[in-house]
Amino acid sequence: MEISETVTFEEAIAHTQTIMEQMVQGALSGSDLEQTLTQLVQTENGARGFFVTYLTDERPLADQPSPAVVQALTTSPEIVAELLVKNLAMSSAMAIAHRRNDDEPMAQGSDRVRSRTTYLIQQLEIPQIAEKLQQLNESAATGQGTYRSFLERWGYDAEQRQVISDVSQAALPS
């Protein structure tokens, strides 16, 4: 499967769904999977579409990412680090929002995305991730810094920012 450099977010979601179906069926070798995902995560749209699909999928594929998935993600460290850090923040904050709205199934889905994201962060040896986690932690704790506008754009309140601070600190490599 060839992935265009101009892939849209929607096309990336569709590609990822196809890739995951092939993974489940065992129809994709590790090297083919790595090559295809490497192409997909070279652009922000491709990586965003991949993560939104991969991390939220009901099947357990993202619970134990294959070496091919991990290797492919390391080929685009800046994009992948940024998106994983934001996914960690958003899923953590949304779990709170869903519980406030008495929507436990959605909250559990957000919890699953948070734990999958945390696991991926721990598997990837990308220096930019630790740097961005520290910046997120600082912004969540102080309301200032690199991720200030991101946190403000989503309207996260004090409780959500505290959880974001906690999970970003916990995800930092020891």
C-alpha cells in the first residue's frame, strides 16, 4: 500500500483501518507493516489519522504494539512525540469530562486511549517525547509555557490540568 505525502486526515483513518484489518488477518508481514506505517506517519495528517484509529480501536492490537509499529513510529520523532503527548493530555482530560456526564463507557474508552498512549510512550525511545512531556507538565501546572494555548483551546479546568500534569509526569522516563 502506497501512502501519498498529501494524505488527508480522513484518508489516513481509512488506510489505518485497512492496515489494522490486515494485521488481524495476519495478511501483512512485519516489514510491510513497518514500511506502510513509516509512510503514514511522515505527515501530521497521516500520523493523526493513524493514532485516532489505532488508539481507539476496540481490538487489542494497540495494547501490545508490535516491533514493526514501534519501529515505524520512531521514524518521525517530532510528529509522533507531539501527537502522543497531546493524546495523553486529551484522553486524560476527557475521561474526567465523560465521568462528569455520567458516561462511563466513554470514560473507559478515554482511559484505554490514555493507557495505550502511555505504553507507546514508554516503548519508544524518542528524546523529544520526554522534552514535550516536561513542557506539558509545566503548562498544566502553571498555565504558562509551550502548551498553554493547547490547554486553553480545549478549555481544560483545574482538575483536568492537574490530571494532565500527573500523567505527563508519570509517563516521563525514569
